[in-house]
Amino acid sequence: MIRSRCILKQAPDHFIIKFKSFSSLLLHFSGSPSPIEEETEHDFASRLLSLLSLPDWQKNPRLKTLLPLISPSHIASLFNSNPNLKPQTALSFFNVLSQRSSFKPSVESFASLLTILIRNRFLNVAEKIRISMVKACETEEDARFVLSFLRKTNVDDGEEIECKFKLSIRCYNTLLMCLSRFSMIDELKCVFLEMLDDEIKPNIYTYNTMVNGYSKLGKVDMAALYVSKIVQAGLTPDTHTYTSLILGHCRNKDVDSAHKVFDLMPKKGCSRNEVSYTNLIHGLCEENRIDESLKLFHQMGDDNCFPTVRTFTVLISALSKSGRTSEAWDLFNRMSDKNCDPNAHTYTVLIDAMCKDKKVLEAQKLLDTMEEKGVVGSIVTYNAIIDGYCKQGKVENAIEIFKKMEKKNLKPNVRTYNELIGGYCRVDNIHKAMGLLNKMVKMNLSPSVITYNLLINGQCKRNHVDNAYRLIGLMKETNLVPDEWSYNPIIESLCKQNKVEEAHLLIQEKGIKVNDVIYTTLINGYFQVEKSDLGMNLFKEMVLTNNWSPNSWTYNSVIHGLCKQDKIQEALMVIGKMVKIGLDLETTTYAIFIERVLKRFDFYQARKIFIQLEASGLIPDVCTYTSFILAYCTQGMMKEAEDLLNKMMEKGVQPDTATYTVFIDAYCHLGQVNRAFDVLKIMMESNCEPSQHTYAVILKHLLRKKSGIDNSIPVNIVWKVMEFDTSLELFSEMVKVGCELKVNIFDSLTDGLCKENRIEEALRIVNHMLKIGITPNESIYTSLVNCLCSLKKFDKALTLVNTMVESKILPSLETYKLLICGLYEEGKHEKGKEVFCGLIDEYNSDEVAWVVLLDGLLNRGLVKRCFELVDVMEEKGCVLNRHTYLTLVDKMVPFSSSNYVFSRPYVDKATLEPESGHPKQEAKP
């Protein structure tokens, strides 16, 4: 193993020691087994041999003790190292093991037994064993091993004559079926030719296997060639032959040709079977010709055929995917009438459809029913429910399913983790998502590009662009190539922060393949920073010189940007282009113009556009209605606003937070505070959660009323001037009208106050919520701790963090970073170290290094403390990705001393002497 090293000039000893310790955090991989493991397996084989050497080994008590410990690899090792073992003993021992349900012979163990049997010319039993070996293949790798072994025993060159055992017609046919099962089409053809070379005459089963093998891949021309060979051999194509051809045409997306073969079968004297029908039904379903497939399903009885579980499952799947859910369930319920029990695939199809239809609870009940009936779900079944919960933001429910799956010894796959990671990112819990990345690696699962893209998106949602870049680095370390979707969240995040030039430069420097999403994001970004010329240039470039045509979203971004700058004529010209290329105007397009016109309170023009919107068959959305309501309320036209609200709800469009907040603000302006609170009650009863802005609007009016000032207080200074008594008045008025005080309101108020560093008022609000029996949530604690850190009250912040941990609430890494750095800067090193020790087991090691060490301690120049915490990570068994490790080193080196010179802290294989394996001598700087 090559360790990282650092070359120093006049470097102090303690720094070298620290650096060497630090290097052990780099994650190394080794795939070769240790000598101890090999020796242990050899010793175990020796123990088995000693047991089998006894006369009555079957009755020996040692056998009962050893049986549960014996694996297929032990058997292969025993037989391969003892080729002279008595064949009767080897066979008996193998049979004893095979009778155990927990023992599943591998192809290697079969081969080791066959070697002994063939050497001793036990050929009758060897034939049965090799057929079993071929059937035992579970992977393409198994099939290749078996093929190689059988070819060696089939030799005809006089070498190793004792291992010679020519393949029979039955063995050839079984082998061909195996190769066909794994779609190993080249090997299939070779084995067929080898069979002919052996002068073994193919039978109908041989030819049908060849037809089926090519048909499965849609290679109907080649399949037809073997059909002609059937005729040339004087044989007659049978039901299996034609059924395979039906499959081939369907795989080739030529269902009409498949139907012709199906129709031809009775004319050729071949009866159709269940598979013939199912293959054609499946082909029709794939082409979305579901009604034709149902008609065929009902005709099965005419041929005395009965639907199989696969027939039902194919139709249920097609009906579910096309939204014909009730028909799918009717068919499912009919299965019992036909004495056909659903299998795991049938249930999975329905579970997946229910989850996609957001009926996850019902899907879970179906899973429970399935298991009660003894049907074992697959990883696909559980993934469907996990994905359903995650898409609804119910990640903890998904985690429960995940744990249930693990208890059933179903090993999660990459897709399972991707769904959970996506779920955590969806609910803005990037740290738990990063923790799952750790777990994936420990489970020897390789994260995919999708995994990293989900995490990059999650980091960018929190505006952690540096961490997103670091994830790109991790991808490259694992030989994954970032795609445009890897960079898109970074570009979007930069544009939201008004760093559109940096985003554009990133694309040019990295040579990122630009898609329509990236173009639109950049165009929107340029309009946002009021650089409409650059935005329009990009839009023109997209239209004229690229493969990506602007879509409705792109056009609407341009229209919105132009309208914001009052360039209405230019916006209308863009709409003209949009219509000219055949893009339909969307509700959003009309809403942009309506909003702009209403800024001037031009109700006549706005209503005219609204009528055009409805006349075009589009449905006005909540934003369109809210633009009118805001304009009406601003002008004091409350009746018009109320009438429009009623009309909007009659049309099935529900008000959102912005709509309700506009009414609350308007009623308060008119001095009708009671009506404003009535609206608040309606809002909460409609499950529309008031925002921080909603509460700020109410508070500004309560402050105005309390101060007696006629002029309205701007919303943006509410949190700077609000007193605790005003919040009590808000709570009192809410309770009067029957509003339930929930944690959300306390969260909004606490956050607003903490952002202004008004910690005393925030703490009084939290104390009040505790008095009335409401427990603070993670967001409230985070606001308080971050505020205390901002005010340099680190001991109080530490007390709150400990309270969070005791309450099973995990503080965010950002919060930990502020607290640890603050404690170290105040000289409270032991406390800082203690806090760090408490967090590293909960988070992804790389993310801890990024946030706390790189962005925290090193950014503040606390390099010595960083070294201390690196040692803590090493002691706790943490490992870092090589990219993280090198980034840390690059950041720490400049802090060491200007007198110290460092080389690159990693030894590449190219720097090694080719024979010695030692690093080359480097010239001293």
C-alpha cells in the first residue's frame, strides 16, 4: 500500500507526525483476500477430509456441528485439492449437504464433484450431476464457467483422457437453453456448431431453443433461418416454434406480423397455448393496443387455454399504466375465480401503480395482504413503496419500509438508496442524504451519477455551492463522468444568487453540454440582474445556432423579463415568434401580461387578456386570480376582490398563501382587523399554512394600531421593532377566532427575530410556547443557536445544542460549524473538541470535513485545531474520500509556514520505480 507523504524543508517534527496521522484517513481499497482467510479455508477443508476419512462419517457427531458452517466454496476447495477422494464418499457427502435448505450448490462445487466422478468413470450419475450444474447457473458468469468446464470434458484430442466425457444430446440442449436464458447469442451459435461437429443430430428441442434464443432478442430473420432448418431436417415446426416467432415479432415492435403467425398456427395444425396468447397480448399492450389485447384475452377459452398469472399480470400492468385503474382491479379480483393466484410481480404492478397515484398507504396495506398470503415481495416491490413515500415527503415512513426490507434479508440496491436520498433532499435534509451515501459505500454499493446528481441538487437547494463542487470531485474520483444534470443545479443556484456571469463562465470552462434547462436558467438569470441584452443574445443563440429549441418555459422567461422592464412591444414580438413555431400560449404567458398591466391598474386591458385566456380553452391559475385580487385590494375595491375569490373557488381553483395574505393585508388597512383574523382562520382550516410574511403583515398592523401611527409600518422592519407584547396580542386574537396555535407560528416569529439578533424577544416567545405545551422544532432551535453564535454567546448556544440532542433533534452541520469555530476562537478548545466528537458519528465524514474543517476552522486560520480534529476523526474510524483528503491538504499546507515547502501530498503510481516499488528520489527544492 502506498501512503501519502509530504516533503518538507525545515519542517517541525510535530507537523510531520500530524501529517502522517492525517494521511491514514485516506480511504484505500484492496480486493485480494488475506493469507489468513486463505489459510482458514484450507484448514477447514482439511478438517472435512479428516472427517470423511472415518469409516462411519455419516454418524459422526462432528458432522452435525460442521454442516451449518459448510459453504459451496468449501466443497469446491475440498474436492479440488483431493481429486483422489472416493467417488462414493464425495457423492454421498454432496447429497447430504444438498438436502439442507440453507445449502445451495454453486456451479464450481458441481464442477469439482464432476471431476472426481468422471475420473472414476461414474458416468451415469455424472450425466445427472452435469445437467443439474447447467440448470444451477444464476448469472452470465456462471454460464461462462460451465461452458468452459464442459468444453474441457468434451475434448477429443487424447489429452487428459480420464476427464473426457462427451456431451450428450440432452446436455447440449440443456446448455443451449441456459445460454438462451442469458441472451448469450454468440455462444449459443458456437455451441450449436460444436454439436454438429460432434456429429450429434439436433432434435426439435434443439432447433426450438435456437429459434427462441434469437426471437427473445427480436432477431426474427435468424430465428426464421432455424425454422427452415427444422423443415430441412424432416421435422415439423410445433407450437413452441411458432410461439417463439410471435415473441420475436413482438420484441421487434412488429405486432401485426406476430398476429399473422398467431393466425397461421391453426392452419398449420398447431394448437395455440397460454404462452402463445400471452406473448401476443404482451406485444399488443406494449403498443398500447389494450382493447385488442383484452379481446384476445377473452378468446383464450376458444382454444381451451386458460390465462396464467403472467397473462393477468401483463394486462393489469398495461391497464394501470394507461390510467384504467378500476379495470385493472376488476381483472385482479377475477384471478381467484380462475384459480390463478397472484405472484409477487402481480402485486408489485398494483403497488407501483397505487404509489404513482399517491395512494401509498393503500399500497402498504396491499403489501401486508400479500405477505399474509405467503407471497414474498422482491426488492422492486419495496422500492415502489419507498419511492411513493419519498415523493410525498414522508421519508421516515420510507425508512420504516427500508428497515422492514432489511429484516427480510432483502439487500437494498442503488435504486433503493437513490430513492431515499432523493426523499431527504426533497424535504431539505441534505445531511441525512449524505449519511446514506456513507452507508451505500459500506454496503459495497457503487453510487451512480443519479446518486451524486440528487446530492448536488440537495446541496444547491441550501445554496451550498462549494459542497456541490466537492461532490463533483467525488464523482470524478470514482470514475463517474458528471453530466449536464450534475452542473444544472449549480448553475441555477449561482443565478439565484445573481452570479450569472460566474455560472456562464463555468459552462465555458468545463465544456458543459448545454441543454434547454441550462439555457433557460441563464436567460432568466441575466434578466434577473437586469442585463436583458445578454439574456436576449443567449435566446437568439438558442434559436439560431443550437440543437435545443426554446420551449414554452424559455419563451415565458424571456417574456417575463421583458415585461418587468416595461418592454411590452418586444415581449409581444416574442409571443409572435412563439405562435409562429407552433408553441401554444400557456396560462403562464397570459398571467405575465395580466400582472404587468395590473401594475398600472389598467383593469380594462387586464380583463380583456383574461377573456382571451379563457376563450383559448386555458384555465386561469391561482397566480392569475391573485394578481387581480391584489390590484382590487390595493385600490380599495373589496367587493370586486371578494366576488373574484368566490368565482375562482367555484371554478375549483383554491386560494394559496399569497391570496389569503393579500386579503388579510387589505382588511387590516381598512381597519377591519376582525375580518382579517377570520380570513386567517379560513386559511388555516383549508390546510393552507400561513407564511412568515403572512404573520409579518398582521404584526405590522397590530404595531400601527398600538402606536397610533396612521402610516403603515414597512413589513421589512417588523422584526426590528416588534416587542413581545405584540406577539401575545397576535396569539390572543388568533385564539379568539378559533385558530389553533401551532409550532409554525412560533417558528416564523422566532426566525424573524433571530435574523435581527433579537435573542431576548425570541427566547421569551419560545418560553411562552413551552408554557402552553408546544415543543420547539428543529427550525426554532437552529434559529436560536445560530443567533446566539452570532452574538458570541457560545456557552448558551452549547446548552441549547445539548437540549436538541437530548430531544433526539440533530443539529445541522452549519450550526455545529458556527458553535465549534466560536468555542475555539474563544479559547474553549476542550468544549469545541467535545462538541465535534458528538457529531462525527451522525454525519457523512466527507461533509464533516467540508463544512466544519474546510469552511469553518481553516477559513478562520485555525489550522492547529483542524489537525486536532482530524486526529479525532481517525480515532473514531472515519475515512475520507481521496478528493476530500487532497483538498484538505491543499488548504492546510499554506497555513503551516512560509518557510516550509511541500510537494503534492499523494504518490501516483507513475512516480514509483518499476521494480522496487519504492518512490523515486525527488530533487530537493
